[in-house]
Amino acid sequence: MTQNGGEQQPAAPFILPGPVTDRETVAGWKEWRLARHSFQPAPQLSVADYRTLSPRKRALHDLHRAATHANLPLQETPMSAAVVRLMRSRLQTNALKHKPTTRPGLMITGGGYQGKTETACEIAAAFEDAWLDLHDQLNPAAIPGTRDLHAPVAYVQTPVTAKPKSTCQAILDFFGADHKRMTLPQLTRAVRTSLRDHGNRVLLLDDITRLKMHRADDQDTLDLMRTFMSMHTTLVLIGVNIPGSGLLREGRHDPRTGQWVFPPPSGAAAATMAGDDPATQTERRFDLIHLEPFRYDTPRSIAAWTTHLVGLEEHLRLFHARRGMLTGGTMPEYLFRRTGGVVGLLERPIEEGCAEAVETGVEKLTEDLLDTILINLGNDPARDAAAGEIPKVPAVAAPTKRKRKARNTVFDDTGIPTGGRTAGQGA
């Protein structure tokens, strides 16, 4: 807080965004959903306008620019658009079903840093916005006389080195449900009860390929997956290389529909589903959709990559940036070579390159500047490298050690001249 004329002025909201939202709880998911589009990027200022600001306002504007570059929005790509169309249609259709039949699910697969999680979460959040609005923010399935917490969407990240029990516990943790000293059958029944009582319509299980199929828990894992498939909610599984993970090994691909079909559960798994209507004990079906990186081998794919770079350009706040800074000359090919067309990798050199451009006063992105930026993904504790969640970064020549330029002082405030005032004095 600062004081100006005796009144306290709050710190700029873009500086301290608060603790990172934990989407893996009902309250955290709601907080993220309501605030996901609230960030306001820095305004576009010319150099002349910037020079009229007081020193404090220049510093705040520079900080706002840094926040803008660190919070580049998720852009739709031709690959993510296909996911949006299928998932949006699937969630709506399943939610409107009155029949007791099994709801077909969806699997979203692809490499690490492809934007699978954020794409799926954005679609699910938009669905929940519409669903809550349709029901006046109330749970239409609530038991009369109760006030059950309404959670149309549940987002759960599969624990690292996950097992069936810990996966069930993670789902129950989302709802804040107790799960102490429960067996696996008890845990699966508790999961089903929580989903039903909270009016759940969508269950997102992220990093599902952490459930390995070569361990002693193989049969428990298959039973758990079959149990999930029986729930009257849309199950969305997200993971790296799902076809190669083993999760589909007892499924068969139906070439007529393009879906993966799983046999109905039996044995111990069927016992946990004793309350289901017999009509629902049918084969479970999933659509498998790949979220792939950009390509750079046809005019159409090159045009799509360039369009994506144009979208990035519009959100950068560099004073000497020009139209075509990321799309002119050999820059598109250079950026593709550095990132392999992976959208999550592209953010790294852009974010850090903008920080370097501001610090040195260059105020634009060039290949020479980006050559000094290394993409290092080895320090991300939230990702499991063994599960393929960290992609291989394309090899590039080591950056040349250059003597750092002296900081550009063209925008610095030189103080108040004798007998005069600066243009921004008192602002």
C-alpha cells in the first residue's frame, strides 16, 4: 500500500496475483473457473507516451508488461479446435441424457506441453458456466431438505506413481470426503457416491498414464477403469501416449465408429457396481483424440503456424516491436526449429526473450537475442518425466557468450532540471 494525499492506494492487481489456485478441490476449481479470464494485459503505449510518465508509473508499466508476457493467453489451434468440437458436443449430449445407458467417454492424448490440460479445463469450465446458469446455480438432483455442494465438474490429477487406491483417494479429496482406512472396493463406492451426491456431470482425470499396467496392480487398475466407465458422468481421460500406456490393452478399436470399446466389468469390479441398472452393464465406449504439435511440411501447416505466431505478436508489449516481428523473414522457421511446433515450448523463449529485450533496452525479439535463451524443462516438479510428460527439447547450438550490453537508458528519468519540471512530474 502507498499513500498519496493521505489516501491509501492499493498495489496494482497484476503484481501480486495471490497464491496459485489449486484446481484439485471444489473450492479451488470454482475460484479458477470464475477468475480464469480476469487478467488485464498492459495497455499499448508509444515511446512518447511512456516518456511522459513519472518514474513510479514507468516502473509499474514495465512490471505490468512483464506480467503480460508471463500470462500469454491460451490460443486456439487447428488441433485444439478439433478437441473443442468433440468434447463440447460430448459433454452437452451426455448431460442431457435421460436414459440410464452408459455415457460414452473421451480420451485426450498427445505429447507433453501440448496444452491438453488447459484445453480440456477451459472446455469443462465453459460447460459448467452454462450448466449452472441453466439451473440457476442450484443442483437439480439435490435430495430434498439438503444443501449438497454442487460440483458439475471435477478435475483430478492422477498422483505420481499412482495406484488405484491413491487415484480414488485423489477424487475423494476433490470433494473433501473422508477416505481413511478404506479398502479399494469401499473407495470406488465412495467415489461413485460423491459424484452422484454432488451432481457431477464431468470427471477430468489428468495424467492418467501414470497408472502403469506392468505392475502387480494391473488387474486392480483395469477393474478401476471399468468402474469409472459405468458412472453416469462423462469421463475424460487426459494423458501422454495413451495408446502406448497399456490402458487400452483389453479394449478393441471399432473401425466403423472409430471408438475404443471396452468389455463390461466382471468379478470384483462388477461387485462395486451392484446398484447399477442392468441396462447400463454394457460395453463402454471412448473416443480417442490426439492433440498434436504444429507441423511445418506443407503450405497449409506453415500457414497455421504463422497464424499462431501472429496471435502471439498481438499480446506482446515491446516498444520497438514491428508488425511481422515473429512472422517475417526466417523467424517462423527459426521458432519452429527451436520448439518442434510444441505450443508449450514456444512460450519459454517468447516469455524469457521479452524479459531480456526489456532489460537490455532492445525492446524487440530477434533471432540473435533468442539464441541466448535456453529451453530447460528439467526443473518442473509437477511433471513426471518417466511418464513422458516432459518432451524432448530440439537440440540447438550452444548460445554464444556475448558481452552483455549496457542497459539502455533512453527511457530513464534524468531528474528535475534546474528551474524546470519533467513532463511527468507530479503524475
